[in-house]
Amino acid sequence: MFGRKRKPDASAKDAAANSPPSPLQAAMHQARVEAAERTSVVVDLRDAELARLELLNEALDPPFTEIPPEVDLFDRGISQGETPRLWIDAVAHIAMGRDKRSYRFLQDSRMGRHVLAESVEIPEIVQAVTGYVARRLIERQRALAESPDLLARGAPKEAARQQRRRRWRALGALTLGFVIGVLTLFVVALLMATRS
């Protein structure tokens, strides 16, 4: 009475707790259990992929220690995203195959992605990566042999060109500001003269 609700009977609570769940509730419970199992399997697979890529990364240490320190072509590291990858350089990486056991050494190019090597064995992938690194180093040596001053003139020349562009842009902005200021003064003087 007067807006007060009656407390449910304890026997009604016991009856609701002891009654069998509805088919929909049972199906929802089963779907939750399956979703939790799938999520844990996906997380376990991603962790396994990362672990396998880390093993390969450690196996690649010896060839990469032989690269001269002045060569900055390679930037090896593992990216942890939806698909973990072991990057060799900006265009080549290693990812796990669909079976999550085989390594796929891939290279991106203008024509698409190319599979350079695929194997379940780490030594085979290490050999393929070593060959790729050797080819990239030979390409660099040939480019430097054709133009020995390429390294010396490339960076300073580009820096000087960029500095000239910045100077011209600053001069252009200054000139534009001056012209707009003169025009504004002219318009203000014209308006003042017409009001008098």
C-alpha cells in the first residue's frame, strides 16, 4: 500500500533458482563458453607466432652482426599487430603461414608481394635471409662503385636544396604579407576619404 512493494517470498526465489534454465538461456551460456574458448585459442596462437618469430630473430643475429655499421639498409625488428611480423628492412619481412608453423619470407614491390622463401625450418629461412642481405649489400656496393661520391654529395646537396626552398618560401610569404598590408592601407585610406 502507498507505493511500498512487497518483499518476494523466499520460497519464490528458491523455485526460480531450482527451475531448469530456458533453452535460450542454455544456448546463450554455451555461446559464451565457446566465445571464451575461441578467444583464448586466438591469443595462444598469436603468442605462439610471436615466440616462433623471436626464435628466428635470435637465429638471424650472426649474419646481421657481420654487416658493417655504416650500412643502414636494414632495420630488423618484430612488429606486434594483428599479424606479427619480423621485419628485415622496409620492404621485406617474415610472417607465419596459415598453418602457423611455416615461415614465409615476403618482399613487397611495385608489382605486389612476392614470396622469397617458405619453410618450417629456421635454418632454411636464415639462409634465405642471408642471401637477401648479401644481394642488397652487393647492390649498394655497385651503386657506390658507379658513383663513388654518391654518399658524400647526396645528403649535403639535398640539404642545400631544401634550405634554398625554405628561403624562397619565406621570401614569398614576406612579399605576400607586404602586398596585402599595402592594399589594406590603401582600402582604409579610400574609405576614410569617401566618408569625409
